[in-house]
Amino acid sequence: MTAAPQRSHFALALMLAALATLGPFSIDTFLPAMPTIARALGASPVAMQQALTVYLFCYGLMMLWHGGISDALGRKPVIVASTLVFTLASLGCALAQTLPQLLLFRALQGLSGGAGLIVGRAVIRDTLDGPAAQKLMSHVTMLFSLSPAIAPVIGGWLFGAFGWHSIFIFMALIGAALTLAAWLFLHESHPSHARQPLQAHALLANYRLVAGQREFRLLAVAVACNFSGFFLYIPSAPVFLMRHLGLNEQQFIYLFGPAVCGIMLGAFLSGRLAGRRSPREIVSLGYSLMAIAAVSNLLYNLWLPPALPWSVLPLACYTVGMSLVAPTVTLFLMDCFPSLRGATSSLQGFTQTLFSSLVAGVISPLLWDSPLTLALGMCGFLACGYGLLWRVRRGRA
């Protein structure tokens, strides 16, 4: 590959990674301020948790449409329109005076915030094939993974300096910048002759076709389970860090920093191993690392009290394995339906976000009172993910 295409692919990766940051920024940036926002709006901690659950539910629901609409109208129009709506919704969150108002605008953020991630996957597969596509997917993952580490730190700084309203104003500024960047620099990758009709029954038929494949169902849920094993700690972060580890609002980096370094390392290794090792070998390596991390986390919390760095190092190891598995499986799923990559990406994203909504709204609150129960939750999700992968491999044998 010559230098010019490499620079072009890196620029595309940077653009798609930036667009995909809207999701994690909407989740992570306001975590340090959640207790204060709850008090300001007269809401209980459990009620305030719904600001995350509502966002994730709407985020996942709209994922079913982002990809299908982009298959019909093109990738660029969907991204530009969605980032514009996200910008306006973020301003609404900043101006909210009650919890219902905040939940309404959080729902709008969720409906618009996932387009960059979902449509971006389809753009990658429109543009490249084989190992080159896996490398670009890994580059996007590596760049995108910076945002969960940066977001809570920025949120803590903004909250400490200007109050919680400034967090949502910051999100609006990001949305406005990405709307302008996508309008000016993102090239359309889905030509008009390849587009699907924009009809509800046609979209539903496409979804039935994709979801009807057994391997898709098993692998999509497996990836969602893998991610949930780590995501348990995201909505639990205020309790895990501030109650169990005794940290403050400006110290969320102690959780997100190591975890995101693990995601970046896994994405880097995925790109390096593409074309050198088979997809099966890469996935097996990823699951081995996740198993080592989950068991180590469980054993530590069985015998020792929570403390830095030992309570967060297993999470970093887990995210390395998680990041090795996800790009390989994602590309395989989209290759199953070459003419429906948008719809395939949407259904996979919806599956993962549906699991995340359940984790944030139901499972994390049940487990976050003890580091040991969180560790057990990680092991349980990983076991489910590997069990589903094993069923797929057994079916092919």
C-alpha cells in the first residue's frame, strides 16, 4: 500500500472514530456529576440512573434504523442529520429544569448518537476488503477507545470548574463540530445504484433475513455478552470508585485509563495480526485473555479488599481480549450479508446496546454494592459469551 492510500485510510479512521465518540461521551462525561445532578433536579440516585438507561434504550432502538436508512439514502446524509439532532438535544439537556425534561432530551441524544458508530462500520466495509478492512476497523477502535478514558476526566474537570450544565454544553460543541466536519469532508461510500428502497416493510424484511441466520444471532449475542462483562463497571463507576476505592470526581481516570489502554492495545494487536493469524486464532487468543482477567478479578475480590491498582488491572486485561475478538467477529457478520451491511451493523449494535441498557438499569444496581458481585457478573457474562461461540464452532464442525 502506498503512502497516499495509507494517509487517506488514516484520515477516514480518524473521522469515523470521532463520529463514534458521541456514544461514549454521552455515557461517560456526565458520570462524575450524576449525584449532583440528581440533587439539583430533586431525583433519587435510582431515578437518576434512568438518565443512562433511557439514553441506552433509545440508542439501541434507533440502531435498528440508522443502518437500514443509510442503505437507502446513503451514509453521509444519515450521519450529518444525526449529529445535528444530537447537538440540539445536548443543548436541551443543559437547559433542563426537571428530571422528566432531562430524560426527554437524553432520549433524543440516544436516538441520534449512534449513527456515527453504526454507519461508520458500513463505510469501512464499503471501502475496503479482507485484512485491510480489519486493519481499518482496528484503527477506528483504537482511536475511538480514547474517548471513554477522556470523557469522564473532562466531565470531572468541567463539573468542578463550571457546574454540571457545562458538561452538556460541551457535548453540544462536539456535536456541532462533527456535523460540520462530516458535511465538509466525509465522502459518500454507498452509490445510488446499490441502495435499498426506503420502505418499512422492506427494512423489516431485511432485518428478518439477517436475524433469521442462526450464526448471526449467536455471535451477536456473544459479542454483547463479552462487552457486558466490562460494561458492568461503567454505570457502577460512581459507586465502585467513590465508595469502594475512596476516590473523588476528578479521579475516574483510575478506572477508565487502564481499561481504555487495554482496548487500544487489543485493537492494535488485532490490526497487527490481521493476515498473519487466522480469525479463529485471534478470537481464541482474545477469549483466553478475557478468561485470565475474569478469574484473576474474582480470586482477588474473594481474598483481598478493594485497592488500587489491583482492582482495576484485571479490567485492563479483559478489555485487551474483548478488543481482539470484536473487530474479527463484526467483519464476519457483515460479510454474511454483503448487500445489507447497514442493516447487519444496526442489528448487531442494537443487540449490544439492548444488553447494555439491561446492565445499566437492572444488573449493575443489583451488583455494585460489592466488588465481589461485580467480579461474579463479569465471569457470568464471559461464560455466556464463550458458550455461544462454542455452539457456533460446534455447528460448523
